Amino acid sequence: MNLHELFDTPIDKPLSNVNHVALTYAQLHTLGAQGASAFYFLDLEKLRDNYHRLRQAFVSAYENSQIAYSFKTNYAPVIGRHLKDLGCWAEVVSAMEYHIATEVLGFAPDHVVVNGPLHEPDFIEKILLDGTNFNADAWYLLDMIGQISQRHPHRQFQIGIRLTYPIAEGGFSRFGISSDAESLQRLSEWQASHRNCRIRGLHSHFSNSSRSLVSFADRINGLLAASDILFPTAPPDFINIGGGFFGEMPQCLASQYAQTPDFSAYAQQIGSTMRARFGASSGVTLMLEPGTALIANAMVFACKVIEVKHVEGKTLALVNGSNHNINHKWAGEALPVQLISQHPQAGNAEFDIVGNTCIEKDVLRLGVQGNVAAGDYLVFQYMGGYTNVLKQPFIHPCQPIYCWQDKQLRIAKRQENITDILATYVL
Ligand SMILES: Cc1ncc(COP(=O)(O)O)c(C=O)c1O
């Protein structure tokens, strides 16, 4: 089947009045009958709703806010294309992601933010000449930029700097240039000696602090403290707070965290600090780079129960999916999963979900409540981030992604096959 080919059999709209995507057994069965009974399902209407709610929250708190979607979280082209149509920018961290954003999806280079720790000189030269929004992560990149600007003395370049500094709740990042006094002084000197390249903004992103408001208070304060030193006479063009926001999620997942702020709480926390520093209608753009917050609850992973067996007092449901499909970037949370039974039965039995690889540790979830039977579906929610993009072709190729958009069901990624997997090997 071709990408985006329309199905012959449309399904009814998935339920949208919940904070995740909910499918009935009949819908799962219809989708499963298309060829692969394990698949990702993406609700683009949910994605659109997430984007509008996040944007509205931030624009109300600080008008000059701009979202750039983090492609690494899920670079399925259908997602980037949909967000582009809504006015979202792209945040990319490699030449591959830059290509997808600009060449495949047509994002204008000045609507692309390029981050990332490791880049080749040719790529940096290209993106600077393209006029993209590059945030330099390290001194070696600033050296590279210095050489490029010398080679193009008649061009005027603009860059941002990614900074790292201590923040609350264990926040430490190995990425970015340290924001201590000595490094900021060195940055000021770098600026003074590079006349055709202007540092015009500051960026940070932390993925190992919590996603709490306290953490975000430190993130924005750290950027503004450095901004005061690096931009003593006129404010920067932008402050980029990175990603790391929670999205709306099922209650059984939310209850596992100390705090799950909603979009308005994040926006108030960050927006009020920006307003206090730069004024309500300032020219300083507040950039955000959400991945998880936009996409996590818009996609589920559905797999079918192939057999239920009983071993040493445990009930094991073997499914045609794996930990590799679902289990990236989690820190021990019990992942939210729904048992969608073909023939629902009352009772409070408990079972573990085990995967389709030969790895003993391939257990998708322990201690799920319900009476499970072969033929049932298990639907993992909050699966939009870091799942299909990190799925290895270990033992089984990756499953398809079906998506719901404009009252139509489409294929966003077909089932991978052996030819796909062997394409890069010499046979
Ligand atoms: C620089 C940068 N921005 C944004 C993100 C997106 O983070 P999240 O999915 O937590 O919103 C990441 C993810 O690692 C990142 O490295």
C-alpha cells in the first residue's frame, strides 16, 4: 500500500472527549484487519487540539510566543506537515531532521530552529547561509562559525547560544555552554571579535530535571540572568526555554508524578517572568520546543493478545508487540494501558504483558487488572513520543502508523518489511 492511501473501510472517529485516544474493539478489529494487528494509531485532531491549547496558553501569558515542534520526539512527516499548517515551526538536531523539515515538508529555513551537540562544518555552513535559527551548543561550533563567517565577510549571520546551569530537582545538562561568569565573559569577547555574526538569543533545555513549575522557574531565571550579562544595552531577539513540558495524560499516569502542571500553569510561570523583565508587548520572542506535550497523548500503540498462559502462579499475556515499541525515555512508570476485550468478562484477575522478542526482560507491563483472553487488544496510551522513532528492527520490523485526519483514516507509515530492513546491508 502507498503512503497516505485511503482505506476502503472508514472507521468512526476515535473518542476525543478523553485526555488520550480511545478506540473500541470494533475499531481496533477494523484496523487490525488491514494487515497488521499491532500498530500505532495517531489522532491528528488531538494533535491540533494540543497545539492550539498550548499556543493559546502561552500567547495569553506572553503574546510574543512561538512554538517549534521537536522533530526528534516523533519525526513522522504527517506530524510535522500538520503542525506546519497550523503555524508551528520545527526544532531539529541533525542534518537528517533538517532535511525532513525543509526539503520534505517545506518549512522555510527561518522557521526552523537547529540545536544539537554534533554537527559537520558543511552542514553548519549550509544552515547559516540558509538563514536558519541555529543555537550553538559548544565552543567547537563557535570556532566553526568563526571560520565560516570569515569565509563570507559580506554576509551577516545570526546565532543563538545554548547554555547550561544548575536548576532545581537534580537538573544538570551536559549540553550547552556553561553559564558561569568566565564563560559568559568569553562569549562577550567572542561576540566583540566576530563582527559579521551576531549572538541574538539564548537557549536551554533540560531533560533530567522534573517537568515541574519549580524546575521551569529556574530554567527561565537562568536564561534571563545570562541575558542581563550578555545583552547589557539592548534585549536579545529571543529567549528559548526548550521543551520538557508534560502534556495532558491519563489520570493513572499523572498520579505517578508529584506534579503535572497544565499548559496554563507553565505559561503563567514562564510568561509572567518574561513580562516582568521585557514588558507585555515586547519584541523578545519566547521560543518553546515541545515534543512530548504536543504528541504523546495523540498516539497509542495497539497490540493483540496471541495467547494467555499460566506459569508459576503468574498469568502472562503474549502480545505481538514489544518493549521496543513503547518503552523509551520512561523512568519506571507503570505505563497506561487499556484492555479492550473481544468478550468482556467481569472479575479482578491480574496479568503481565509479555513481548514478542526472545528477551526475558521484554515485559511491557506488570500487574494489569482484568480478565484477558487471546484475541483481545491491549492499547498503550501516551505513546506519541520517542516510540516509533526509537524502535529497532530487533527480531521484528516496525509496525505501521495509522492516522485519523479530517474524518478520514490514512496510513502514515506502512508496515516495514524484510526489504526495508536489509536495504542497507550488502547481500
Ligand atoms: C533541545 C531539545 N528541545 C526539545 C526537546 C523535546 O523535549 P520534550 O519531548 O521533553 O518536550 C528535546 C528532547 O530531548 C531537546 O533535546
